Amino acid sequence: MIFKENSFLTQELKQGNVKAYNFLVESFYKKLCSYAYMLTKDHGKAEDIVQNVFVQVWLKKKNINSNFSINNFLYKSVYNEFIDQYRKNKPVIYLEKKYLEALDLVVEKQHDNIEELMLIVDKEINKLPPKCKNIFLLNKKEGLTHIEISEYLDISTKTVEGHITRAFKILSEKLGDKIEPILFLLFNLKPRLV
């Protein structure tokens, strides 16, 4: 039996069809684990999140809305489970909350192409001028402050700021307003106050 059509799949799930559920798990498990890993940077946590989502889908199968895209529903559920676990583990400060809200928008609008979008961002970062790229990655990937980078590279903090601003400008021109939440996904950035 083929469950490719969304409404048929959701109807069968609502009726407790185990084959429909198995089809759902087989079709989405790996993709959702990859997506959850991008959020957590931890394979074990990623798998836990996805397994929790599938358990909840089965337990609440009667509540599945046939009009919703099952694909959107699953990605959104993984994201929500990640947020729930994230909040349990640490208080969400205002800036982190803003990042998570921005990230949520990217997930909602780009769920099918998250991995592709991250590859594009990574490719654009690699196209940055070498010194600009190096400073940008030291700040965003390694988490070094402007002062730490200036001391490490023996350059002024103004030079560091200039390169980071230039990198953001180039990336924003190419990628638009998605750049910040995608950097959060790529580097698991925590917004900094400094």
C-alpha cells in the first residue's frame, strides 16, 4: 500500500494503521534526525528528539489534522521538541529567545530546504576574502570575542569589527534576512551580549 498522498496517509494514521505509521517512520526518520542534529549538535539528543516526536504522533494520532502537510507537521514537531528540551536545560535569555524565534521562521518557511540552505550559507562563507573569512569564523564558529581575535591575530579591534561587518554585509546581500538564524544552525551560536 502506498501512502504518498498526504490526506490518505493522515487518514490512515488517524485510524491507527500500523503500516501507515511504519511508512511515516521509514520515510522521515533519517531526515528528521539530520535536522535535529543541526539543532542539537549531538547525535544521541537528535535521535531522542525524533523518537519522542514519533511516539507523540502515535499517541495523539486521532488529533492529526488531515489538512496539514505531514512533512511540515513533523519538522515543526521536531523543532518544538528541541525548544522544549533546550528550555529545560537552560533559561532562555531575551537574545536567545529572539534567535529561536527567527530560527522558527526559517524552519517554517524553509523546512524542505534547510540542509540545502545551510550548504549555500557554508559555500558563501567559503567565498569570503581569506582574512575576512578567517576572522568571521573565529568569531562565529570558535566563539572568540573581538578583543580575543585582535590579540590572537595581532591586529586592532577596529580591523576585526570591520572584517566581521564586511562578512555580514556580503552574506546578507547574498542570503537576505535568513543569515542570522542559519548561522545559529550552522555553528550552534548562542547570541552574545559582548
